[in-house]
Amino acid sequence: GENVEQHPSTLSVQEGDSAVIKCTYSDSASNYFPWYKQELGKGPQLIIDIRSNVGEKKDQRIAVTLNKTAKHFSLHITETQPEDSAVYFCAPYSGGGADGLTFGKGTHLIIQP
Amino acid sequence: EPEVTQTPSHQVTQMGQEVILRCVPISNHLYFYWYRQILGQKVEFLVSFYNNEISEKSEIFDDQFSVERPDGSNFTLKIRSTKLEDSAMYFCASNRQGAGNQPQHFGDGTRLSIL
């Protein structure tokens, strides 16, 4: 099965600064790379995803970059705001027949005012 | 925007009792999932369901667990004889095309507390 590592486990940044969270996976057959945001008391919500034929995707202040050779992908948040405070999970998918997602352990992002 | 809804938001049950968690997936979705999140840990896949049968299940989903689509709108997770270690948040998710490489939409979960 997929082995997923996320770093860092906790990230504290000043409001307005950028945040980067990295996800490393083991299965070279992985072809779909989503990031989920989980706010306190809520379920995970998809914020951005990328497929293996694309190296980078951007949606306003958030972006995802993919390095298939090194088997990692990263979430980038620019101009951070208080509402960005949450736990972020990566969930790379290898398409090996199991259609459940394998989540990383999560990164707690704290935006300091 | 359509949402996945889950009830109850919090369920407290005595160990050994049966519990049923309920979900209403998004109406035009055909593939349904249950996940579990133990406090402070990652979200773990339990089971996926399509066309009135289980598609995939994880090692966590043992004989104590079952899923059902009793009518056209509800999707349920039953734990037959609860254990202390079943205490967790349980999330239901759905998507239209039923592959892991399609976005899954999650509900806000049911917190299950086993006493």
C-alpha cells in the first residue's frame, strides 16, 4: 500500500507570510494528488488537486507542485490569512483498485496575527 | 452547494451495544465511503460502496462493521458490538464517478464515544 509522509507536522507563520507543506509518497504508480483542509469540528474539504501529467496548479492564493521523479508534492499558500488556520492533509492516490483515499498524518497550520 | 449530511453529530454508547451512524450523500452521487479519524490522528479509509454492495474495505472494517443503503437517500454504518477503541470521528463521503482520483465530498462527521 501507499506510504505517505507529511512535513512539517506543525507550521506556524505570521499572517501575510507564505506556508509550504510537503507530502512524500512511496507508490510510483500514484496519479492523483489532492490536498484537503480540515477545520475544527468539520470534515476534510478538498482545496486543490493535481494529476500526474501536470507539474503545477494554482488557484488564487494556493498552489500545488508535483515532482514525480522524487515522489513528492507540496502545498503552497501565499499571503496567509487567519482563516487559513486548519489541519491540512495530503492523500495521494495510486489507483491500485482500492478507491479509498490514503491520508497523510496532517499538518497543523497556525497563522499568527 | 450540495452537501453530505451526517447524523447524529455526537453519539454516546455503552461498550458492547450496537450503533448505527447515518449519512445522506449528495443526491446525484453513486459512490459512498466511510472513514474514521481517531482523536489527533489521520483520517483512515474503512469501506467504499457502489450499486448496493461493498467495493473495497480496509483491514479496520472487520465483521463487527456493516454498511447499508436502506433507501434511495440514506447510507448507514453499523457497528454491531462496540469496543472502547471504536471511539472516533466517523466521516461519510461520496463522489459521482467512484474512483480515488475523483474528488470525494465529506460530511462533518459523527463523533462516537464508547463508554
